Amino acid sequence: MVPSEPILRPVFSAEQIATVVKRIAAELTADYAGRHLHLLVVLKGALFFAADLARHLELPVTIDFIRISSYYGTESTGGINLASEHEASLRDKDVLIVEDILDTGLSLQYLMTSLAAQQPSSLKSCVLITKVVNRAIAIEPDYQGLFWRGGFLVGYGLDCDEQLRNLPGIYEMEQQHHGRSSL
Ligand code: IMP
Ligand code: MG
């Protein structure tokens, strides 16, 4: 449950996020030059990140969505479910997974393994926020933006009980609640 007046500490401003998103887009534009990039956006958290990233890519781009759930409350549980599938086949495509946060690594590991089975011509990952303390699996995103070693984050797509996604910046939420991120 989101407290009626949650205590939010500003962590990354909208301007900082925009700078990092443009930098990642420039890297992708250079690395995928001459190719077509298929963005596979992990809903719902990566919604705004993907929308901003895509608009800075100077490449032919297609966009599809996937939904998984693995994160309950403010601590990861470790169980991953595929909640909804992407529409388009990944076969022979240059696929980039677009994720909001890398925490334990379980979600990204699950996605990399299950999507690789669909025989894309390449499969890489792009994560806006890398949490540096909780990793259970040694996995590094191919592209990453911001690094964080604190607590639970909300805003710019990240939720607590489906709320607060619409904040333009990213905030750390005080941990006295038992909220639930819905990915
Ligand atoms: P992992 O499987 O532990 O790496 O979990 C990553 C997923 O948990 C991310 O895709 C997020 O959707 C969610 N998550 C992790 N940390 C936070 C947070 O601080 N706020 C909101 N969602 C989070
Ligand atoms: Mg996510």
C-alpha cells in the first residue's frame, strides 16, 4: 500500500535522466548503424524510458512489449512469471531488451534465456538503472545508464502499488511501507 503521503527523496532529475537516455541512444545508433533494431520493452516500468529512448534512435526501429512479474513489495522474491507475450517473432531480428531496473538479475537472466530460444540474430539488453547491491546472478546489461545503491525507487515509470509512475523524475521512497511494484 502506498502511504497517503509517501516520503520521496529526489534521486535522479528529469534532466539527468534525459541526458543519460540521449547518451544510450547515441551508443545504440552507432553500434547498430545500418541495421534495424527491434525494441522489446518490458512493461510496465520501462514504458517512459523506451518511449524517450526510441525517439532518440537514428535507426529503423520496431517496438514490441513483454510483461513479466517477479517483484513483490520492496524486496525481490525470485519467482518469475511471464505475464504476457510479445506479438512479433524474434527470429533473425536484432533484439534489444529494454528494462527499467536491474536488481537481483533474475528477470533479465530469465528474459535472455527464454528469448534466445526464439533465435534472434542478436539479443542484447539495455537497462536504465543498475542497482549495484542486490545481484543474485552475475549478469551485466549491454547498455546501462544510472547506478543506484540505495532503496526502493519510484517515478519515470517505476511504481509502488501501480502509483507514482507518472513522476517526471526518480525518487527514493522511504521503506516504512509494504508497497508492491508491479514491474
Ligand atoms: P530483478 O529480477 O530482481 O533484477 O528485478 C528487476 C525488476 O524489479 C525490475 O524490472 C523492476 O521492474 C523491479 N524493481 C526492482 N527494483 C525496483 C524499485 O526500486 N522500484 C520499482 N521497481 C523495481
Ligand atoms: Mg522491470
